[in-house]
Amino acid sequence: MSSEFDGAVALVTAAAGLGIGQAVARRLAHGGARVVVTDIHERRARDVTKAMGVDYPGAEIVGCPMDAGDRGAIDAVVDRVLEKFGAVDILVNNAAVNVLGSIFDYEPADWDRVMDVNINGPWYLARRVLPSMREHGRGVVINIGSYAPDVGGAGMETPYAVSKGALNTLTRCLAHEGGPYGIRANTVSMGMVEGTKFMMDHPELRQRHDSLGPLGSLPDKNEIAELVAFLASARAAHITGEIVNVSGGAYMRN
């Protein structure tokens, strides 16, 4: 373990799955952060919290079941964390839902669920933790995004693309308003990522040339976690309001 984030409190959503969220939680714990592992699955959150406690002796890991699209659940977790630690220094909005379907017949309930988790949740979480960041004169919000809004949601994922486009805007708004109080905000944007449940469920997509990009390979979830750690650290002290793309060149941002 390093001491890069020694004493910092990091809250990561959807952190008990097999993909990016857990990789980020583990990377921050490795750096000495006190990590709040939140996940919609209570048993999974408990099991991952226990496993991380074994893998990072001395690290303070707290597991909390939380539906990132439920404001009542968010309130319960944030209240608990603020009571225990007094602040959240790093917020990583990783939870996301993607229900594929044609825009011609997409179900309103599915649209609402995508928006609740992908954009309403991150906004509400930020709203809850920003006061503690402002009080302490520091804080970082990192939103896990996608280049889907940049390519028009190609692939029958319009609600997902719309929500991720809104997330980019939220990032910039947080950067503008939080900057005077020492609060930074950035989005880590990507396409397909190795080591995620999506790729496990759709192995056939691994060979799609338009997704691989000129490097001919996909980024790994641990690469994403390393970038999150960099953006959360003092090494990125003057990086804010950015949409940082990690796609192997599959999408090259202007």
C-alpha cells in the first residue's frame, strides 16, 4: 500500500461488481484511502468489503448497500458516511444502467431507470457531498462516462447516450462552481473495457474493428482505475472540467 490518499475518504458507486467500480475501489484503498464500497447488491457489497479488508490490511473499508437511482438510499449512505468520517473527499460516480432498444419503441419505465441511475443519482450524490468538500476546501468528483453521446448513441442505446452526455455537462458545471472552493471534477470516458461484465456477456464485440480503434485492443478495467487514481490525486491538481477519453483511439475527441 502507498500513502498517496492517506486519510482521504472515497465513496465509489457500483463498487462490488467484477468491473471498473471494484477496480477503482481497490486502487484507492491501495493508495491509503478510506473506501466506502456501495452496491445495489447487499451481499456482494458485504463480500467485497470483507475481501478488500483482507487484501489491504490496515485499510478502512466500509460496505453499504445502495441503489444509485434511489435518493432515499443515497441519503442513508451519505448520512452514515458523514457521521462516521465527517466528509467525502473523493466521489466516484461509476454506477450505470444501459437498456438497449430502438428509440421508436423504447419503454418509458426503462428510460426513467437509466436517467435515475446515470444522471439523477450522480447529481444528487454530488449535491449531498459537496458541502463537506466546500467546508474542507478540497474535493474531487470523478464521473465514469462514455463516448456514446459523441457518436449519437449508435447501437440502440439512446437513453444511455443522452444520460452520459448530461453527465459530461454535470462534470463541467461542478468544475465551474466547485473550483473556487478547491473542488475539481472530471469525466473518464470510454467505450468497451476488458474485465467488465458487459464484455463477459458480449465476447463477440471484442473483434469489432470500430470498437478496437487503431491500437487494435481494448483498455483494461485496471487502466481505468489508474486514470481515476491519477485524477483524484494531487498530481492532477490543475486538471478539472475535462472529459478524458480512454478508448485505444476508437474515438478521438476534438
